[in-house]
Amino acid sequence: MTDAYADHMTRGSSEVQRLNDQFDLLAENIGYILHPSVTLPPAPRIADIGTGTARFLLRLQPSHPDATLDGFDISSALFPSADTLPSNVHLSEHDMKQPFPEHMHGKYDLVHARLLVVAMLPGDWEIVLRNLAKLLKPGGFLQWEEGEFLNASWEKSNPASRTEKSKTLHSVFRSALHERFTHGWNTLPDLMRAAGLESVVSDVARSDRLPETREKLTRSAMTLFLTWAHLMVQRGASEAMFGGSLHRLEAEINNEISSGCYHRFNIHIACARKAPE
């Protein structure tokens, strides 16, 4: 298995907390975890793809205690310890770019994916979506959320806010992942239709809809950008590409965020259904 995510990201213990916080903050801004069009039968079977820390499943579990909740990821490095999981949550390794075993086809009432763009190249989206569609029972739903990171912007919550250093680091990050950021958020509905799914709906939510979440989400994003920058330097990149010392840049960015600078982007939610029998 080729782990494209690891080319740009790390899976340390600090990343677990960042990902969990990011999930919760984005869910607040989206306004739901399950799209309103999704209807589930009693004791549903639900799969989460690229599950990471299993946050989606763990947030869903209290309201669906009779569900079978299966999470899949190319790496188990971010999985919670098995002895901490509810008895109906099961996590295992699988590369979403490879077909799932046939015994899993037609097994799930809901298949979910979120923010997988960093692991995806332009040619991967159709392959992955078709792999996920095969997991659906007749009448089952596929829900996928992706960020429009290509067009993310930096805003000011007050006129005195500064954004220059934050923009500098973000620009380098966005340029490095530009090829990945150009697809997915804008192609998922059409890919769902091409895979034979029906009742395709799409929503767009803003990451800054709730003002009280802006600083926390911005600090989460900046932690990601800085972790990536340090990883690139460890692999031989010069700090000059980031405008100088990363430690000084981090301090300057923290001051900008404290002044009211924040990061905003659109979150695209696509949902579709496999035709009932």
C-alpha cells in the first residue's frame, strides 16, 4: 500500500487531538453530522473511510448504540486503543484506493468519508468513489465532505488584525498541494452520478459560520501548516522557502491570530443514494 497521506502529514499523538478538535469545530459550522437526507434503518451498518481517529463513528455511536460501526484507514497509527472503543465500533486497515473484498459489497446502509483530499491525486477520486459505492446496500447512502482549500482566504475580525505571515506560510503549503486541492470538492456530485448513484444532493457550509469557532479552527489549521513545514525542512527543504526561521514565523503567526486574523474556507457536502431494489 502506498500511503500518500504520509508524504505530507504526520500521525503523532498531537495530531490525534488536532483532528478530533477539527472534526468537532467543522461539525458545529456545518450544523449536522449526518446530512438531513440520510435515513437509516434500525440497527444500521455504517462504514467510515479514512477514519483516522474514528471521530465520526464515536460521535455517532451514542445516538446509534445498536449500529455496527466499521472504520477503515490505510494506517492504524491514529486509531484509539481497542480497549477504549465501544463494543459496536470496529477499526481495521484498508487502502481505499484498492477494491474492498467482495464479502463487504452491498453490506452498508451508510458509507461516510471526510477531508481525504491530501491523500488523493486527480485520478484517484473516481476509483475511490466507485470502491465506496460497491459497499452500499440497495437504498444505502454515501456522504462525503471535502474542503475547498484551493480558495481558502485570510480574514480580519477587526481592522487592526494582521495577516501577512499567516498568508505567507499558507501560500507555500497551498502551492505544494495545489494539484490535490483542485479536485474532489468540485467533482464529487458528478462522480456520484457517474458511479450510478441517485438522489444526489450537495450543500456548502462556511468554516467561519460561527464566530466563536474561528480562532480555534485557525489555530488547528496553522498547526497543520507548521507541522508540514517542519516535516519538509527535516526532509531537506530550506527554511528560506518559508521566509526565514520557522520558530520566528510561528511566533509571528500566533500574534496575528491573537490579533483577530482567521482562516476561512468552504466545506462541500455531497450525498447520494444507491437505488433501492
